[in-house]
Amino acid sequence: MIDRRSRTQRFFEIELPAAILIVIALAPYAWMAITSIKPTADIARFPVVYWPDEPTLIHYADLLARTTFPKNLLDSLIVAVSACALGLGLSVPAAYAFSRFGFIGRRFLMTQFLTINMFPIVLMIIPLFVAMRSLGLLDTVPGVVLGHATFAIPFAIWMLTSYLNGIPKELDEAAMVDGASRVQTIVKILLPLAAPGIVSTGIYIFVASWNEYLFAMMLSGQNVRTVTVALQLFIGEYTIQWGLLTAGGTLVALPVTLLFLFVQRHLIGGLTAGAVKS
Amino acid sequence: MVSSRLTPYYFLAPAILATAAIVLYPVASTLWMSFHDFVLFRPHDVPFTGLRNYQRLLADEAFWISLWNSFVWVGLAVGLQFALGMAAALILNESFAFRSFARALVVVPWALPSVIIGLMFTWVYDYNLGLLNDMLLRLGFIKSPVAWLADPDIALYAVIVALVWQGFPFFAVIILAGLQAIPGDLHEAAEIDGATRLQRFRHVVWPGLKGVILTALLLRTIWVANSLDVILVMTGGGPGYATHTLPLYAFLRAYSGMEFGYGSALAVVLTLFLISVAAFYVRRTMREAFR
């Protein structure tokens, strides 16, 4: 398209708003990160000190040495990786069925998996708590992972189906005509082609599980405690030490944000494929 | 080809069984609990109470406050998320030097945990040490600090701002994808025909985006109506009932009050409201997904 706008007009109409947009998107996080490197005296001063004279990593050192935070990080990692494995393990076959077969109940079942994404968590969390309690799964890794599977499985099925639909059916049909078994076709043809989509979906589950709070809080406790729950508890336990909290917040958010930025284009491709192509 | 009519069901069975156990069973038992007086500490004595939980809800002031807050919350949060996301998408669709950088960074709020978003905004809103009061005082907009989260008239809106920030990238990204699906020559043709920018938006961009926007709006409405972690972290529902929404009230009743029966009834009512929205949404997307 020919753009006849002048240089200054472009600056005020596009570049400046775009810069403001970036500031809006980053400012709260940046403010948290800056606070985390301020000495305690600067944090507790009003009017606000915008940039500390002597930046310090003392809050990070405290957080890692004096609190349960390192163990919480490990718990979060174990839970998120397990949720990924469980979610993908069950959804890849299901998405394969939806993408490659026409069968009775296909439309109904797909609708169900979409609808399930929209159930309120409060609707599930009370009975899940009761059930986990009687099964002895409360405050265990499998308990929290099963909670996270409630959103991981339906979402992954939906996203993977749209990825698999993007891979021409003719490819795997040709392999089967050439005498490959169904399993061989899936393992040698379909899975390698779908790998980017599977990885993106896995990362999405990882991020969602890492960030999740309500299930983690209801279903965990002393033995297993994810970072999101631990951070929230710091408010009570340490009479709001903003240095510790902001350091913890910065640390928790950094890896997932980077991961998310890294794969966002693939993620969004899978997410919007169904909505945009109409 | 070695394939029987049952083959697809073998691939589906594990996912269906798991979903039945962790989603459908809990949903069914919430429904069951809502008709009973279920208290965790006497699991073997659960009297059937019929509709009593639902009757109680009609006379419960906190329920009505929460319901009203939920409407305000969904209307304002989704509306503003949409407006900001639309503006962001239109900007990011133009070409400029740092476009790919801007497109990547705008998703940051979406990637952050709700708990961290709650903490960040609580810190910005802090009465004594917060950035917001400091900036507004320096600029002369206010004369004394404002208790953003402790004032019952302001708290709900303060929390909504945090939620708008968290959710606008979703709209930005979905609408951007929709914009890119509109062929460029349509724009050119309209421009050659002498259409103004507003006319081009109305007749070229808007028809191409309608479907995407409707899907995004409905999906987001349901997510926002269900979300409670940001409020829980920022205000816990207070001061008083000022920031109670329906899911939060249901959760607090069950979690702190241990009144699982009543909490379940509240959850069921919330779901009934959402099903009407969801039915509309599902019908639409299904029509698109199965051309």
C-alpha cells in the first residue's frame, strides 16, 4: 500500500503511539524489577525514589537463602513439567483422531472439549478438593498436576487439532498406501511435521501451569508449594517486605515471559487459526 | 488399510476418560452438593436440602452485591481491554522501524502470573509508598494520597485497571491476526476509489474483523467472569464486599467458610449465567470450524 503520510505525521500517528504501547506493556513489570534492586531504606521512602543510588541484590540473596523460595521454584518446575507431559500425552492422540478421522460423535466431542475450557474453576475446585482429600492426593505433586490437567487437556486438544489440520492428509495417507502401519506413519511422518506445534502447545501448558494460582493453593500445602502460592503467603508471613516480594515476582515472571516471547508467534498461529480462517 | 470403525475412539479414550474424571465428575458433584448441606468435617452426614441453598442466596445481600460487581467487572474490564487491544492492533499493523520488537513486547502482560500482576499493582497503588500516589501528587492532580484499594468507592475500579492491563494483549494479538487476513489489495482499491480512512475502516476492515472480534469478545467475557485470582491477591474481596464478584464469593464461602453446599450453589448460578453466553459462542465457532 502506498503511504502518503509525511515523516512528522507518521511519528505522531504511528511511532509515538507504538512507543507508548510498549511503555504501558512493560512499566508495571519494570517498576517491580527496579524496586527489587533498591536498598530497603529507599523502598520505604516517600516521595518515591525512582532509581536507587546504590542498586543491590540483597533481596535476591535473602530470598534464596532465608526463605523456602528455592524449594518452591523446584516444586513449580516439577508440577509444570508433569502437567506438560500428562497434557500432551493424552492430547496428541486425541487431536490425531479429531484431525484424521470422521466418526460418529466427532462434532459433539469437540464441542465438549471447547466448552470445558469455559467452566468456572470454582465449579470444579470444591469437589476436586474433596476427592483429592479422600484419595490422599492433597498436598502431593500428582494432586496439583491433575488440577492443572483440567485446563491443559482440553486446551491442548483444541490447539493441536488446528495444527494437525494444517498438515496435508495426503502425506500420511501416501505413507499408509506405501505399506507403513498406522503407528509407523504417526511416528515417522506426522509427529516430526507437527513437532513445532507440539512444542508450542507444551510451552503454553508449561506457562499456564507455572502461572496458575487457585488450584495450586487449594490442592497443595506444606510438602508441595508452587511459587505463586509461596509469594502470596510471603505477604502474611513477613508483614509485607516489598524487597523480598518484588525480587520473588521478578524472578518468577522472567523465565516464563522469555519463553512466551520466544514462541508467541507459533502459539498465536495455532490459537487464531480456527478463529481467523472463516 | 488396517482401520476399523473403532480406531478413532481408541485414540480418544485416554483424553475422554481423564476429562470425565477431573472435569465432568467435579462439575456433576458440585451440582449434587448444591442441593445438600455439605460440610467438610462431617462427610458422612450430608442431608438433602433441596433448593434451600438457592433460596438462601436470594435473601443474601452479599450475593446481590457480588452479582452486580460481576456485571460491572465484566462490562468495564472486557470493554476497556477490547478498546485498548483494538488500538494496539491497528498501530502494530502499520509498518515502522521497531515493529517486530513492539509486537513481541506487547504480549508481556499476558505471560505474567495473575499473582505477580496482583502484587505489582498492589505495590503501585500502595497508600504510603506507591508510585501512583507519588506521580499524581508531583503532577498536582491530587492534594493528598488516595487509598486506592481501601476506599470502597474506588477499589473495584482499581482492580479492574489491573485486569485490563493483563488482558488487552489478547485482543491486540487476535485482532492483529484478523487484520493480516484482510487482503491488501482491498485497501488499495478502496483508496483509489477515494475512500477516507474512516470509510475504509467501516467498509473494508470492520467486515473482515467482525467474526474474529465476536469470538474474542465472548471468549474473554467468560474468562474475565471466571477469574478471581487478581482480586483475591489485591483486596481479598474487601473492603467489606466492595470487590466481591460471584466466583470470588463462591470461593470464599467454600474455602474460608467451609460451606461447600452454599458455595456450590453460588458456583452453579455463575455457570448458568455463563452457559447462555457460551452456547452462543460455541454455536458460532462450530459453524466456522466445520465449514
